[in-house]
Amino acid sequence: MNTEQVTIVCLIKAKQATKNQVKKELINLTKMTRLETGNMNHDLHISVADDSLFIIYENWRNQAALDNHMSQPYFKDFIAKEGELLERPVDGKICRIMK
């Protein structure tokens, strides 16, 4: 089992018409994620240049913790609404700290 810390950076581009709903959904997702075992941080940002572009920066203790997060109902519910709420699918990048 991989015990290395995992970092995720996600770009989330809302449709102009749904940006306020996306913001509310992401605030709720952030609150729920921060309660999960294995979550080290989950920080939600909004672009200064584009108020429909959200960025999430999060760290997980290991891949198993991230896998558990991705199986949570509230996470799956948000992803299921991508086509309705977002201009394009969530662009998530999984990263590891360079040593």
C-alpha cells in the first residue's frame, strides 16, 4: 500500500449561469471533505480574473484516503452534475511532493 502523501489540484470552470450554484456546492463539498479521515487540507479558491473559475488545492495522507474521498456520496453527487453545471469536466491533477 502506498503511504506517500498525495496532493490534488483541481480546476473547476462553472457555466456563467450556474457559477453561484457551483460556488455553494463547492463550499459544502469543502466542509464535508475537511471532516474526512486522511484529509490534511482542502482549500477552495476563486480566480481573481474569472469568478466562474474555482481552484481546489488539497492534500491527503495517502492514496487510500483519496480513494475513500472519491467514493463519498457527496463527491459523487457533485461529479454527476458536471454536465449541467460546468463548462467542462473537472480538471484534476494528482501530484506528489518532489524529494
